[in-house]
Amino acid sequence: MPSLTRSERASPALFGQSEKKDLSARADWSAYASAYDLLSEHNPDYKALLRDFETFLTTIEPPELIYDIGGGTGNYTQIAARCCPDSEIRLVEPDAGMTGLAQAKLAGFENVSYQTCGLEGVDAKGKADLVICVHALYAMPSQEQRLGELRRLLRPGGWLYLIDLGRYMNVADWRGYLFRSLREKLGLLGALRVFWQGREIAKQNTSILNAQKKGVYWTHSAEEMAAAVTDAGFEIVRQESVYRGYSDLLVCRAAPLEPGREDRS
Ligand SMILES: C[S@@+](CC[C@H](N)C(=O)[O-])C[C@H]1O[C@@H](n2cnc3c(N)ncnc32)[C@H](O)[C@@H]1O
């Protein structure tokens, strides 16, 4: 891993300061929501991430308080709610379309509550034992601050389960890969049907790519990701390249906060 100085690691370029950027170049999460769960049904790599998370839960003490930040349609919250029935789970998701689908999906779980806001507006009462943040950090402004907020949500020693898209979303590459995988599973007509149903996914992934290219969404290498979470006060327990090399998975523990970085909530 290349060693970067702290100022290099924390440079505005790395953290995608978005003040002067074209903020219209972002995904429409409500439009994405309508087709989002085709991923959990049909994308083998999305499913592999869900399985990894479920396995991870079996390796830790049952958490009392869990946040799912940028929880989307609630797929990670659903696993947490099923595997940790005694945990309190707070799903934080700013998009009303995504939240609506999560609420419908998770209606049977009494241990789940919702905050329809971004990480930057979260109501953080009590310290969490586990924070989940999957494929959401790259879409937020000012990742350095956001990582600091993720750290302050946790008690020292608490877990961060973080997956983030780091590399450019190559839509043609994903399209070819998913089509081959669907054709194998469902035949040509079945694959075409799912592609038609999921056309909003391709559209929104193209928006994500455009936002990445304009620097509105954060892109990073595995090394930059590791440096950013370490700077924010985490110890990395496991790091892997996942999602066909597009994303980084990091399982981290919250280190004790340095003086002056304490949570005031
Ligand atoms: C690609 S989806 C991931 C959803 C879910 N974590 C999953 O993996 O299935 C990204 C989510 O991040 C949310 N998001 C965007 N900006 C956010 C912010 N500032 N704070 C929290 N979530 C945010 C979006 O609304 C969207 O639902």
C-alpha cells in the first residue's frame, strides 16, 4: 500500500469537495428505487455481498444498536433484523422512494425505525455497536466529514461494515456480464425480459458514471479508501476488493476518539 502523507490523503481532490461541481449530475434515487430490487434478485455479485454481510453477523457479539446508513430499499437492514431480532436497527435513508420500499419490505419487523435524512442530518442518540454503510458513501458530499460522522455514531470498539463503489461504473461491462449470467439462468427471452424491467438501473448507473467523471461522486483506489477510514479513526480488520473489482469492502473497528474529536450529541 503506498504511504501517503496525511495532507495528501486528506486533499480536497481525494474527498471530492462538491461545492463548485455540477450537482445536477447525480443519480435519481427515487427512479432507481423502482427497479433496485432486481439487483438482489438477479445480480450474483449483489447477492454475494448480502451473503458476506450475513456471515459477518455470525462472527460478532449480537449488537444492541445498529445503523444502516444509506440503507436504500432495506436489504441489509432486513438481514440484520432477521439475524439480530433483539437489536434496535435505525435505517437512515434520505430518498423517500427508497424509504417507502424499505418500509413496505420491513413492515413485519418491530425492531426497525426510519430516519428520512442523509448521514449529515442523522439523529444519533446512544452509541451504536454496528454501522452498516453499503454503496452510499461515494454518493455523499465531503467523505472526510462523513467518515468522521460514521465514527462518532459508534462506541469505541464498535463495528463498521463498509462497502463503497470506488472505480468508474463501466455500464457496458456490467450490462454484458449481467446479460450472460441471466441468459444462463433464464434463457434468452427471460434475460431480455429482466433487462427491459431493469432499464432504469442501466439509466441510473449511467448517471452515476457521469457524476463520477464530473467529480460529484467520489472515486477511490483501495489504498485511498484504507487511508481515509484510518484517518477517520478506524482500525481495518478486513479489506477486500469486491463487486467485480469495482468496490472495496472494509470491516473496521472504531478506535478510541482523539481528544477534540468527541461526539457532542
Ligand atoms: C446504491 S444505493 C445503496 C442502497 C443500499 N445500501 C444497498 O446496498 O442496497 C445508495 C443509497 O445512498 C443514499 N444516499 C445518498 N446520499 C446520502 C447521504 N448523504 N446520506 C445517506 N444516504 C445517502 C441514496 O439515497 C441511495 O438510497
